[in-house]
Amino acid sequence: MQTIINSLLPEFNVQAFQNGEFKTVTNEDVKGKWAVFFFYPADFTFVCPTELVDLAEKYEELKKMGVEVYSVSCDTHFVHKAWHDASDSIKKINYTMLADPLGVLAKGFGVFIEEAGMAYRGTFVVDPEGKIKIAEIQDNSIGRNAEELVRKVAAAQFVASNPGEVCPAKWKQGAQTLKPSIDLVGKI
């Protein structure tokens, strides 16, 4: 398997649903800011709404960090709207829900399940240059934690603006970082 870390965001042009409206989103719309692409298998499912609501509860915090959130499934934008209209949980979502019925994005990020026509749960953090800095893919039976995603985004932003420093395990904003050097080898 080839990694996509530091590769460029794939080119795309898809329909989306956000705040009661349909719109088109392209890879050009993402450039110049931090972004999270949050793939999930399908609308009207079981684990997916728990994750999407968890992420919705962190959306304002991520926006304050200069991050835009894009959830992605292989459903159409019409299905996203129908789910929004039918579910009190999904009504809480204010971020953009990208429609990927042809699997263009899911294939571009390496999460498309060909035989099922849907995506694995994949979380990707993209920097303002369009480079993928974090990639996490997991089985569809395992839900994710938006709080941990926020921590990882903060770490990615920190190291991007502080060359030569790295964030250790469980690092949180304001905590001590490390400056790799030969003096640290075997002493941590």
C-alpha cells in the first residue's frame, strides 16, 4: 500500500448540501485553508450519525482554528438533504456534506470499497497548500472520536508553523514539544 501523506488533494468537482442549500465544491475551494475530509459509508445508517453529530459538536472549535470540515459519503446531495430533513441528529450539522455518488473522492483518497459502492471510515487533514498531513482509515464497524481529531489538527498546525519541533504522544495545545536532536536519542 502506498501512503498518501504529503500528496496533494485529488482534483474534484462535486455537489454538496449545507445549511439547507445545494452547492458545488471543488478542490480549488479548499486551497488556502486547513480542511478535514471525513468519509463515512452511507446516510441513514447506524454508526455514521453518531460520528457526524460528534463532529458537528466540534465544528465551531475547528472553524476557530481556521479549519473547514467536509463530510463525504457516496450518497447524492439529495440523499444528504433527505437525511437532514428526517433526522433530528443530522439537523445539527452545519458543515458541508459532500456527495460522491461516483466514488471519485473516495477513490482519490483510497477509501472506496468497490464491491459495496461506499467508503470506509477515513479521516484526512489537508493543509493550506493542499497536502494531506493526516490520514486515518478504519473498518466501518468502528466509530471515531472528534475530540481526538481536534487534537491531531492542532498538532499538525503547530508543527507546520514551528519547523524543527515535533509533538509527542497525547500532546495538547500549550504542552511541551520536542526538538529532535542526537542529544535526545535514548533519553526519552
